[in-house]
Amino acid sequence: MLSIVHLLGTYVANLFRSRRRLEAENLFLRHQLNIALRRRPPRFRLRGGDRALLVWMTGLWPCLLGLARVVEPATILRWHRAGFRTYWRWKSRGRAGRPRIERELRDLIRRMNRENPLWGAPRIHGELLKLGFEVAESTVSKYMMRRRCPPSQSWRTFLRNHAEAIAAIDLCVVPTVSFERLFAFVVVGHGRRRRLWFAVTRHPAAEWLAQQIIEAFPWDTAPAYLVRDNDGAYGQAFRRRVRAMGIRDRPISPRSPWQNPYAERLIGTLRRDCLDHVLIFGARHLRRIQTSYSCYYNETRTHLSLDKDAPLGRAVQRDGTIVATPILSGLHHCLRADMIFGKDKHHGRKDILGHRIASHQSARSRRVLGPTAIQGGWAKRQSATDGQG
């Protein structure tokens, strides 16, 4: 700092000196500078004040850049730009800029973008406005997830959107008591895993299978695609009938049962739940067994892929007495909440195991019957009475 003050004082004093004396002093100082630069180190370590003085002088007199010997002219220009940035950063201090939004809103924007990959910033911004969030569209775009590839739906979404238009068929071999073989033809829909059709025969010919397809899909209920295996029973007559109904036949690869998973899973469930526990006497017996099991499968049995619901939908019953209806002579049971009229609530009611409920049972463990359940039970009783009449 003292050196800078000394230089400024020398500058003021030179204003009162003659021109010849100043030229002599400049020549003498240049000669001394040349002598000093002969043995200079590879790089000078300048102080901040020295840098500020050089930048200030070259700013006042740009022609001095050509006379720089200690540093390069480009170095002085770089110091000037750095000083410019520092000055304006200091002048702009204390300004917070755009306020940040809450963390919950940021998480909501990312969640909407993740769950709806086809939505852009305008669509998400419109949904947020309808939810009561006042936020700019540019802010929504700022907090959206950045993807490396174009947005696309998942395979699960793609398959679920087309599942209703796909059906699968397969043949199941069922042995009888007399060591004969029966063939059960099953049709299942991919949408709700519903068992659409079944038939029994001893000789599955192509003409018989074609007739079963007509009966399984009457009028305009035919699916767009039909998945099957490469069994020789699906002959020319079957393929012509399928093509005439506007169904696209899609046989799987040879020896690849996993390409027809829904039909194979249905047959496995049919064996585990029913056929492995019953001796079949003949085709008529198998049809009667399959009729009872199809009603149980479509209306009562819960499925893991349907979020523990039945293919035809099963309502949740919260009021009433639990009644167990046997299916297939007690092989399975259908549990329903039903009403009992004309009996004492506590002395005449039995549980699902057939044991009488004690009259001193606590009120907390008893089921509460609401008005909706009472009206529903009365409607059931009235319909049963009309049917008997």
C-alpha cells in the first residue's frame, strides 16, 4: 500500500518537472528494469495491490499494455475481467432470487411425472392448478425428472390395456375310473382371468373345436387375438372358423408352454382345486363337476392378480351373519354374510363350524346389522318366497 502511495506522489511531483528530465529518468529506469529482468525468476509473485494498480493504469491508458514487461498483456486483461465479476457479485449480494417451493410440492411434481411419463410440464401445471397450488409452469419444468430417453409407458400398462382383447385356449387330459381319457376344452380371458367356456369330449376333432369357439364367443363377443399351443387337433377347419370370425390366431412356439401362461395356470388351478380330489366316472360326471367349479371360480374364488377379487367381481359384505355354502359337496365353501329372520339373534344363530353361539357372548364380538343389511335380507327373503309360490 505504501508503494502505491509513493508512486502516486511521484506522479504528482513529475507534473512540475521539465520534459527532458522526465525522458532521462524514463530512460534510466528502463535500463535498470532490463538489467533486473535478465535474472528474473520463472514467475513473479505479485501482490493484490500491484495487480490493482496495473489494471487501473492500463484502464486509464490502454497504450501502456504494449510496455508491460513483468507480466503478459493477456494476464492484465484476465485480472480486469476477474475484478469485473467480483465487483458485480459484491453489488448483487443479498438478493435471494426466485423463492423455492415447499418440499412436499416438489415431491408431488416428481411423483406426477414418474407415474405419468406421457405428461409434460403444461399438463402437470394444469393439474396442480386444479389441486389449488399456485406455481409457475417454469417452476414445474425445473423440478421435473430428467429422462435420457423419450417418455414411454411400461410393459405392464401396455399389456393391461390390451388384455381384454386377448383370449387363450387349451386342452386338459382327465383320466376316468375305467382308465379312459377325456379331454376338457377350456377358454380363459386375459382381462379378468375369467373362465369363459368349457366342454368335454373323448375325441377333440378340428370340427368339434371350431363349434366350441362359436359357442364360446356368440355374436360380437369374439376377442381380437386367440393364443393357443401347436396341438394337432387345431386343424384346417378350426383355423378357417377362427379366421372367419375375425379372430387373429396366435399359436405359441413349439414346446413353450410359458408363452400361454394364463391357460396353463387355469389348468393347474383346476387340477389342484378340483380334479386331483375327485374320481371321474364319465363325461357327464365331468361336465357336472366343471359346471359347479366354474361358478365357484368366476364368482367366489379370489385371485392374487385381481387384488384378491373374483373375476366377475365380489362385493364386500360387512353386515349380517356369516353363512358357509358348500361347493362340490364340501370340497370348497362359499362364505357369505346373510340375514336370519324368525330366530333369536343369539340362541338360534350358529357359526360357520355349526357350533351354537352362547347367549352370554359380549356385545363387542357380535355383528351389528345396519338398515341396509336388513333391507337387503328382506329382499332376499321376499324373492325366495315368490320363487316358492
